[in-house]
Amino acid sequence: MRKINTIKLGLISAPDLPAEIASDLIKELPELLSEKIDKDVSWKVEMTIDSLVGVAENTKEVLEKADNIKEENEWDYAICLTDLPIFFGKYLVVANASLKDRVAQISVPTFGLMPMRRRIRKTLMQMMQELYVEESQTESPQAKLAVKEQPSKSKNKNKNKLTHQFSLSQIGRMKATSKDDVVDLRYFIKSRFTGYLRVLLGMTFANRPWKALFSFNKMITLSFATGSYISIFPTPWQLSIVYTPVRLIILTIIAIMGMVMWVIFSQNLWEKPSDRGKKRWRDLYNWTTFSTLSSIVIINYIVLFMMFSIAISIFVPPELFQAWTGLDEEPTFKYYLNLVWLVTSLGTLAGAIGAGLEKEDKIRNITYSFRQQQRYYEVGQEYDNKEEAEQS
């Protein structure tokens, strides 16, 4: 059957991770939209990046901006991808939509630690079905063209699909609660605890701590240098043979948490109460900063452990170990492991000083609040440029 119409879908993403996800999705969406929603329509998918989508914590503001972008680009539908949490009362929202304006919004962090493209793609298709079926039911002129040759059974089949997409997950579906509500439809996480945990892990993943690790080279260098210096004295060697695993675990926790807390408070990363922004967003930003830094320090600890393991295994023969510790027996793997473990923890503690040598922007860039400030500035500049253009 020949194509009878072309429908344009626009993806509006926040910078960073959402933009990367959107770039991947636009390559496969036209075929999926044709297969899953309407094969008698030619689908065209475009994308744009907008800072406001990643700044505005007000859903109404985001959807209104999305509607404006949709009209400017002559799109039929628009879906936003944001890296911000979306709240509805005490619940966290996965996605919401304004059916009458044909725009929707998806919160990437609600997909948890590993926001796989497959799950985000499935949710995007779900929202697109909601928008498309709703318009078909209202029988707008464009919808009539797209569905006039489809049998009624086909429309009912598409409609039934909508109720089963999230049947195996903890996702609830809710329609508008009042006429004044800009959102006609919401998908939310039913469990508040699960919702907050998933969003916290999702926001931590969006910070991509494994990439930030290489930005903290001074911290790693100082940690390794300090651990190496400590190793030339006999005391750590002697302590390593008498310390129990419990003591070493406690020392590891103290070293990791000590570095995390030092970095947070020395660089003023903990966002304080202010008139700008609500407490629940501020709390999420702060705990995301804590979990991101904890991930970076843990990765840093593992790297240091591997470096010390290689160095000690090469430069410390059994005879030297016996001489420095006074062991009566030949040292086994356990003794070497304890020495490496102890030196890594002590080096990590001292390495916190290296955080003060890093550039402040480099450290603060891993936090949501700092990126929010940057995006607010970009949005402000955009509005200023528009006002200047209108006046000239």
C-alpha cells in the first residue's frame, strides 16, 4: 500500500546523556514507528538540543517550550528527553504527555543505573502511541488522512497495546486529575522508595563517574606517591601482618568516606537551602553528588590497589618482607594482600589533599547543581539575544 501522508516527530533533548540517547534513537525510530504504529504513513524523525529541557523543573514550562519548538519546526509531535527528575505529588514520573498539544516528556533518570536504549525506546514508543491514538480518536483532519483506510479492528488493536506495555513493571498510568492540569496523562513509579532509588542511581549514571576519574589525575598521583612513600617505612609492613580483615575493611571505609567528605566540603559541592529550587530537588542533587563522588573514589581505590599490587609483587621479594616484618615463616599471598590493602587505604586518605589542587570547575562539573547553573546561564543568554534581536 502506498504512503498516504508524512508525519514528523521531533525529539527535544537536554544536553549530555539525553542528547546521546536521542541521537541513537532517531536512526531506528522511523522504521519502528511504521512497524508498530502506522505502516501506511511515512515517518520522519528529527531532533534538537535545548538547555531549558534540562533546566526547568516545572513540567508546564517544559511542555509549553516543547510545543513552541514543535510549531517552529512544523513537527506534528514532539517528545522531550530530560535528565531531571519529574515529580507528581510524592511520586516520581517516568513520562507525561499533553495529548491535546501532541507533546510528551520522558525522564531518563527514572530508568535507573543502566538506562538502556531499549527501555527508553520502548517508553518513547509508548508515549508516541498515546499521542497518535488520542489524535485518531479525536478525528482531527490530519488523523483522518492517516487512519481513514485502516480497519476499525486495527485501531482497537493499537489501543489495546497501550495497556500492556508496562504490565510487568512497577509503573502506574494516570490521567489528568483536573481540567487545569497541563498534563493529560502520566506514567509514574508506584513505589516511592523504588522511585527515589532508581532516580538517584539514574542521575549518578548520567554524571558518568568513570569518565570523571581521569579528570582527577592529581588526586591519583598524590595517592600513589603517598602510598609509595609510606611503604619505605617498616611500620605499615608490621601493621599489615597484625591487622585483621575487619580492621582493614573499616580502614577502607574511613579512607573512601574521608576523601568523599573532604572533596564535598572543601569544594562547596553540597547545595545549601535557598529560595531557588525546592527541597526535594536539592536533596536529590546533593545525594547524587555524594554517590557520584563515592563511585569515583571507589574506582580510584581499585586502580591504586592494582598499581600497588604490581609494584609490591615486583619490588618486594619474600626475603625483604621477612626482614622488615620479622616473620618466622615465608610470607604467603595473604601477607602481600594485606600490605597492599593497608598501603592503598593510607594512600587514599592522603590523596584527598590532591582534590584541593584540582581546578574547581573540573570537580564541580560532575554535580547536577553546577550543570543546572550553567544551563540557566545559557537559557538566560538565549532570551537576552532574542530580546536584542526583537528590539533591533
